[in-house]
Amino acid sequence: MDLKAKFDQFELLNQQAESGGGTERVEKQHSSGKKTARERIEILLDPGTFNEIDKMVTHRATDFGIDKQKIPGDGLVSGYGKIEGRLVYVFAQDFTVFGGTLSRTNADKILKIQDLAVKMGAPLIGLNDSGGARIQEGVESLAGYADIFYNNVLCSGVIPQISAILGPCAGGAVYSPALTDFIFMVEKTSHMFVTGPEVIKTVTHEDVTKEELGGAITHASKSGVAHFTGSDEETTLMMVRELMSFLPSNNMEEPPSKICTDPEDRTDASLNEVVPVDPNKPYDIKDIILKIIDDEHFLEVQPHYAANIVIGFARMGGKSIGIVANQPAHLAGVLDINSSSKAARFVRFCDAFNIPLVTLVDVPGFLPGTGQEFGGIIKHGAKLLYAFAEATVPKITLITRKAYGGAYDVMSSKHIGGDVNMAYPTAEIAVMGPDGAINILYRGKLSDNEKADAVLDYREKFANPYRAAALGYIDEIILPQDTRHKIIQALNMTHNKRKSNLPRKHGNIPL
């Protein structure tokens, strides 16, 4: 074979790999509102930076005549490239080849990328669009899934792992995304479920559509499985890029910082008006968040799930931070099962990747009711307590209004390791609200007038931050207008914080 023939052979195999399942399949993919694996990678990565690995890999199966169908790459595109100039590893399932089903060789390709990502300390992004395990391969495919899960767990807290669900994701295939740090879904075209609508109908006789069962809206608002949703694939992949800008490449690095053009000592007098004088009147905590962060750029995580707590990434003074904030505009900012779990996982992520935590507190307590108690609010609330107590990153806490009862303790209080704890003059730090406290203290022994006086007296004594400040539980009482400057000063002061917990294999978080 002469040189030209060798090069021609290479070109032919290359072309076969890049054309996936062929023109007809690609057109079908496009007509269902989806892009191909390679198109997705092009959108996600900086132009011209993608280097493919294992482009010529084919499956080794022989049953059911599958050995007569071999396509280079075997329905999975994997490799490395850059996002904003930083190295990332990526794999994308190609639905045009065998419906994106996972073969043993596919799994080996993913394992190779996972191993490289950990070795080089770079994030791993999976673009999922698959019909699940390749039935023709049986247990080999299942073994491949389990190997991937095992690596997901070992990588957890070492490198950021991101999953974008860009098509179907069912059965065992959902567990790799579930083990990663963040899940992105596309509205109307992506679905996740352990058992599909047909199986559910057979077993429980429930009638449910794919969209109702495992669509993006369901997982973003009801189950809390999805962290971000996009209206189409381009938007969703751009959101992945945005998230990456807040995260370090691995657990040994600091998050990337940007040049800050928003003055660090900027004051905002309008903040003085945000918290109402009436302690029972709601307000939107995001009105405070957006005014104190750099350039009002806030990437909220799980905005449609457990809206009584707000979590997300922002920058202050150019440095990446994680924000956890009670939301008085929803259920009065109360802590419940879903909000505790939502915030706990976010706190643990930030702690794993050296992202300082800024906590804004306005919490009247835990949500009462049999639903919460039977659902295990004690256990779930303890997750958030555990996460904050375990976190060794800088922890800055600001009490804007209510901090009642055990919820005061849980929300990154001084007692569980808060580094700098501040409060507005409007803060109320007490075991409970004035009315409830007087009812318990006097149990119906007072006339209405006496009760009103007692409530007023209690409010003067406890519905303020001064008792806590006198005991050193609050480091500083600040004016709302100075919030940005004060928090940035605290973040700068704690930047070189050194703290490590006692050596152990791992703790036993109340799951």
C-alpha cells in the first residue's frame, strides 16, 4: 500500500467516525430539536480547542448480528478541550449510533477520560443522550455502567463533575449524572427516570407521560434532581460554561478570580429600605443579594425547587463565593425538608472546592406539621447543620432579620464555626417570636393589655441583635448600606484561613 492509499484509508475512517449513524439518522436527530454529539461539543468548548481521543474505537460484541455493524467511535465522542482557556474533559453520547446505547467499549472510553481528568486535575463534563445499556451486550454493558459509577464516586470532591441531560436518560443511566455535582436539563427534549411510563403503568397502573414523569420542569421543581434548565441546547451549554467560570479546576486550586470593576467599598443607601419595619412583612432576599455582589451577576442554583432557600454563585471583589440565603418571600423563609437538603448539598460542594460561603439569615424556624415530622425533618434539618459545621472554607454570616430557635444555630452561626458573624440593627435573635414566647411564659395568666405590654417588653429585650453582640456571638452590627464593603473586608480577612477537621475516614452525615 503506497503512502497516498494509507492517507486515504485514514481519511475514510475519519469520515466514517465523524458522520456517526449517517445522514438519515443525523437529520432525524435535528428534526427532534436535538444536536449531534459533535455539534454539542463545538458549542460547549472554546473554538478549535477540542482534541478527540479513541476516535477509532469499535465494539467487540458478536451476538444478534451486531458484529456486522461497526462504526468508528461506537456512538461516543470523547476528548479534551478548553472553556475560557481552561482545560476540561468531555464525553458526548451520540444518539445517531445504536441510539447512543452504552457498550463495554463506550464505557472504557468514558473510564479513560475520567482517569485522565483526575490525573490532570481538570473538570469532567458528560453530555448524555442515550437509550441506556446496549441490550446485545447484556451484563458487559451493565458492568461498564458500574465502573463509571465507581469512578464518579472516587472523583467526587476532587474534580467538578457536570452532567448535561440532552435526551433520554433512563434506568441505570441516571445514576452517573445523579452522582455528579450538577445536572443540567433541556426543557421538552430531555428526560430522566429510573423506570419509564410503560413500566409504571404495568406495575402501579398510574398513567403518566414522559414529560410529567421525568421532564426538565418536573426535576427542576418537584424532585430537585436537576440544578439548571435551559430552553434549548445552546442556552443549556452556555449555562455550563457560565457555571465553570465560578469553579476551580480541582480541589487543590482556588476558584478563578476576575478583575473587579465594581468598587469594593460601594455603599447603597437603598439597602436601608429593603427589610421592612414590620417583622411579619415579606421581602425578597434577592433584593439584598443583587445589590451587594459584583455587577448583579448571580448564578442561582435550583431556583424552582424549595424556593424558601436561595443558593447560588456570585463574585465579591472579583472572587467566587457561594451564597446561602433564607427567602422571606416564600413560606416566610422557613427551613423544611427540601430546603435543608438543597442547601446542605450546596454547602458541601462549596467546601470541597474552596469556595467561601456567605450566608444571609432571616429564618423564623423549622416548618411545623405532621408531613414534615413524618418525613424526617429532624434528620434532613441535621444535614444542613452537619454541612455548615463540617465546612472549613471561610464562612461569613449576616442576620438581616429573624434568627429564631434551632434555625439560628443551623444557619452558619458563630457556634458552628462562623468566622465573621454580622447583623443588621433589624435583626431579632431569640428562641422564638415575641407572641409565642409570652404565650408559653405566662400561659393565659395575663389580661390582653398585660400581654401586649409583655410582648413589647420581650421585643425590646430580644427582638434585636444587642444581646447576642454583648455575648460576642455577633462580631459586628452593621448598617445595611455598608453590607458589600463589610462582607468583602471579611472575605479578604479570611482568605488565608487554615482549618482542618480531625483525621477520619469520613463522617457519617445523617442521610
